[in-house]
Amino acid sequence: MSNFDYDLFVIGGGSGGVRAGRLAAELGAKVAIAEEYRVGGTCVIRGCVPKKLLVYGSRYSSAFADARNFGWTSDSLRFDWPTLIGNVRREVDRLNGVYTRTLEKAGVRIILDRAVLDDPHTVRLANGDAPISAKTILVATGGHPMIPKLPGSEHLISSNECFQLEELPASIAIVGAGYIGMEFASIFAGLGVQVTVIHRGDQVLRNFDADLRDGLAEAMRKRGIDIRINTETAGIEKVDGGYRVHFKRGDSLHAGLVMAATGRLPNTMGLGLDEAGVDLGWNGHVVVDEFSRSSVGNIYAVGDVTDRVNLTPVAIHEATAFAETVFNDQATPVDHMMIPTAVFSDPEIGTVGLSEESAREMGHVVDIYKIVFRPLRYTLAGRDEKMLMKLVVDMASDKVLGCHILGPDAAEIVQMAAIALKMGATKVQFDMTMALHPSAAEELVTLRHKWEAPTPMAGSDAAA
């Protein structure tokens, strides 16, 4: 019989913590999870899911405009923010209930409180209850928005507060041009807000393929979003009617709201990890090995708190591997290669594998295949917006190292392409695959000519 209260104690009830707790319980472990806010974590409560619902809502403005040339007319359309955000909040509440019931059904004890480590096997709750002992402890506390240290930074909102807005501002300035900045810029612009993106770098979406970065910036500017690169923020001042954002070069900008989208930091402060002997990395993340084990043998960590690949499906995969390793005697390391990801901007990005730049930096001699064309749906709509598809191919092995898409349904297409890349598919195998016509995705299997110089813009019938 165990000398511990629990076989597994999970700190953090997000996607990773819930998956690990449920699987461990189903494998026979006695499990408890402590969550200080709401079960579901960042993704479900204040991240991916509510954000994607806002993305859907923001895209109707373009869809209605496109519909006119397809024969649909309506002069009575009106957008109501309280309706959208109210429905989004209700869906979040529903999912919170689903996650809670999933844990309860598996026999996991849910503790709605903050938990802190006293030592490697002991957890203390903020409510003052008696300490709890556990054989294994899993830290799955995720991350939080990083607010830059600037004069007036107290005036900045983060993505968290976007879901709490009771009304939309007439204008917003977004500091930062990564995933979150680009996505919320598209959301607000689609809902009729005047948007300015402020970025100190030389292009949006650092570390993405250069063609995706350039293509997205150009498309968003055409949609009326003001993207200011090589612009560093000096401070934010509260003024009548909103805020004034001051730049280091001396000029300024007025906006109704100012949002920080400058990255996220792991939630490790005040958890007692140092006291328990857990090694932390440069930004406070929990340092783990390939099995998600920390420097303390019985303490593990998964998800954003480890700052490996900060994506919800990665946290879920890491949690699954953790449960298999610790509670099913199946040592399961996590492979972080070939992870597909999307930016739900407008237009959308889907990408998997190496960018052209990364492939060359790693020593690959590559062939590039790409095409830029107007999707069929935009021909009747009359929209002057192009789609990009690109393959990065290793010249020596013919393996497809990267697949990058900008345009409608990019995420859905890349999810399937990721299977092929994970299996080591070659360009010849792509070429041997029959095309599905008419579709945008068929371009991935009909690319025949290596990219050497700009080619004439292809039409929607490029694959004919």
C-alpha cells in the first residue's frame, strides 16, 4: 500500500494536466488535480477555442461582401459585439463543464485552489488545508502573457482581457507581431476596428518562412491594417478618448485601446519549484528531459511551462507520453519534429517542417517549389487576394522538408500534409498522388517546376 495520499498530483488543469490526470486514473492511479482558476486552462478558457470563435465571427464581414457577386444581397446586416462575445463565453462555460465531468468520470479529484510544492512529494493548498503527499507530481501550469516593461505599461491589455471587453474600441494598437498579434489584428479588423500593429523587428512572424511573412504582411495591409515594422514603443500615455502610444523615434499614435502581444512566460513563479530542487531555465521554464522528467526524479512537467513547443496539441501529446511512461510502463519519449501549426490570421497560415531559411542554415541543399494564385472562390467575388503554396525539398534525398501555405483553409490542408512529412514523403511521392480538382490543395501535388525566378501569376485554373 502506498505511503502517499495520491499516486499522481497534477498542478494545473489545462489541456496537458487534464489529459495526464485522466489517462493516469484510467490506468489505475489515484489522481488529484489542483486548478486555481477554471478547468480547461488557457486554450479552452482564454486562448485557442474562444479566439477561433472570434476568428470565425470576424470573417463574416468579408464573406458577406464576397457573396454579392454570387447573387446574394442584403441591406440589413448589422454586427453586434455583445451577441458574439456572449455566445463565446457561453461556449467556454460549456467546455469548462465538459472538462470537469471528464475528470470526475475518470475518478480524478478536482481541487479548485492554488497548489504549491513544499518538497518533492508534498503539496500545500492556498486554502490552508492539510498538506497533500504524492508519489509523482506533474507541473502543467502553462504560461501567461508577458507585459513589456514600459512607462505606462499598466494601460496595456493582453489577449486575456480581449475576451472580457464589453464593447469594441473604434481603434486599437497592438504591440507585437507574432501569432497572437497577427490573429487579434485580423479579428479586430474584421469586426470593423481600425488596427495598427507595432513591431520592432523587420517583418511580422519571426521564425516563419520568409514567403509566409511577406505574403501575410502584404495581404493584411491590403485589408486596411496599418503594420509598422522597425518601430519600437517607448511608452503609453492615458489621454482623453483613449491612449497615446509613443515611439522611440519621436512620433506617436492615438488609439482607443493598446494591446500587448509580446510573447508569453511560463507560470512557475511562487510554485515552490526552487525549494523542491527543480531546475528552471532562462525564462523560468521547467527544464525536462525527453520523458518530461525534471531534475527531481518524481517531478515531471508538460506543456507551455516547459517552453519546448508551446502549442496545445503538443501539451496533450506530452501528457499522453507521460502517462504511458510513468503509469503504463511504456517508456515514451516525445518527438518534437514535424509539428504542424497555424496562424489564424486573415488570410490564414498553415505550416509544417523547415522554412527555406532554416533548411539552408542546417546545411540542406534545397529545391523550392511554390506557386502563387488566386483561389477559385475569389474569382467571382472579385477579391484581389492570392494564395501561396510552397514546398522545401532536400535535393539529395528528395524528402519534403517543409510545407507552407498562406490562404483559405491553410490549417486544414497542412494538417493532412503533416502526415506525409512525418512519414518522410518525397517530392516524387507527392507527384505520384492524384490531384483532387478543383481544389486549392491540389497544387501541392501538381508543382512540377523548381522556383528560380518570379513567374506570372497563375489563375484559379493553374492545375488544368
